[in-house]
Amino acid sequence: MLQWLRLHLSEAKLFREISQTRSISRAATHCGISQSAATQHVQEVERRLGLPLVDRSTRPLALTDAGKLYADFCREVLRREEQFLVALDQLKGSAEGLVRVASIYSIGLSEMSLLREQFEQRHPQSQLHVDYLRPDKIYEAVLADHADLGLVSYPVAKRELAVIPWRKEQMAVAVAPSHPLAARAMLQPADLTGQDFIGFDEDLLIRREIDRFFRDQGVEVRKVMQFDNIQTIKEAVALGSGISILPARTMQTEIEQGRLVSVPLHAPGLLRPVGIVHRKRKKFNLAAQAFLNLLREQPVAAS
């Protein structure tokens, strides 16, 4: 019997992490073990196989041909484990177990409480765990199987990631109640020219879309601040630091509190698409499938 085929699932998960992150230290962190333990595992497998699995002379690490074969083997083992657990779950006949979701902050903070309440009412034997992350980290979490589902804006399908369109959100101008624009029933793009503007960080897709909108409309604003999440932008607007353009539905709490005013903007094509991402060929347990069904019940059209 080939001794190297005696593979523990934890070891398969570790090498899958190494193949995805191209880093033994990062893979060790993701798996909750020390870097030395991860290194020892790789060395032990290499000893069993009689071939190197990683090229340690490159940064980031590159897999050798043997390493690529072993990584494929590990992924197949983990897929079979996933299929087994799903089949076992179906035999039980009820949605039980853990659902892991990675969400951008704007969805998590504004809607996850209600979604959690609805989910737990329907499926009291299931657990919902949510991590609030930047979009790039959500893709990483889903690819590494740290999350079953990811909720992102401007979703991008990738070789190993599938996208389920969820909804398109109408954008509006966010202003403080004391701002002169707060009394307007509707704004034209030209009305924003010369305004102090609070935007998103340059590496975010929503920033690029808003910048493109400004260019297309010939609008020039004074960019006074930029942040990586909607919540911080809303706080800056409420303090009177400037105006912003945000999805209208993300401002409801602040509007009810009298801290923000959402003014419609005549820009029919300026929408924020939101989607659900998951790993291709992912086998969902009944709990994850039930939460996905709950998400699909939510509005998809612009709001």
C-alpha cells in the first residue's frame, strides 16, 4: 500500500491553501497551525513521494509538476468529503449545520440582522456565521472554502467562481440635513459640480464607476475625503464634511434617525449591482442551500 495515500483531511486542506496562497506561512495562518508545522508537513510529503512539491527559490512559491498533481489530488479528496457530508445531510432530511457567509460591510450592517432572524425562524437547527470583509478578501474566503457564499457589489466571475445576480440598487446623493441640496426634490448631475465630495478608495470598483459617471457627465467635484466602506462615508457626510453618491437603500437607518437626506439623482444607469459568489461545483449542505434560497427571495430589480 502506498503510504503517501494515507491522507488526513487537515493535511489536504493545508496543501490546498498552499497551492492557492503560494505561501506556506499564509496557509498555516488560515489553517490555524504554526509555520514550522506546515513546513514539516510539506517536507514529510516530499519525503514520501521522493519529489519536491514547491519551488522554494521563487516568491511567491511556485508548485512543481509533482506539487500540481498533489494539489489536484487534495482538492479531489476535499470535494469528495464535501459530497459525502451533503449526502449525509440529505439523509437527515432537515437543514442542520453551519452556513458561512462573507459579506461586504454595507449589506452586513444594514440587512444581515433581518436575514439572520428570518433564517433562524425557518431553520432553528442551523447556524449562520457572517464575516464582514473587503471585496477582495471575500473572493479569497470563498475560493479557500472559508465561506460558502460571498455577498459583493460589482461581482466578477472568475475561473473557479460563479456569480448569481442578486439585485441592482439605485444610487442617490447623500447629504447632511443642513446642506443646501437637502431641500431639492431631484438633482441633475450638473448640480454636483464644485461640491465637496466624499468618495471611495481608488482600488474599489464602485469608485471607478462613479468616476466614470462624472467623466461622462462632465462633472468636476472637489474630492475631500475617501474611505473603503459605506458606513464611514455616511458618518463623514452626516458630520457635514461633504456630499457623496451611495446606494439609496444603504441610507435608510440614517434617514430615519434624521442624520442624512437621500436626494434622487437623475442618472438612470447609475446602479450598484450586488451578487452572490460561490465556488464552482460547490456542494451546498441543506443549511447553506436554505440560506441561498432566502437570499433569492429578496428583490433583484433596482430599488
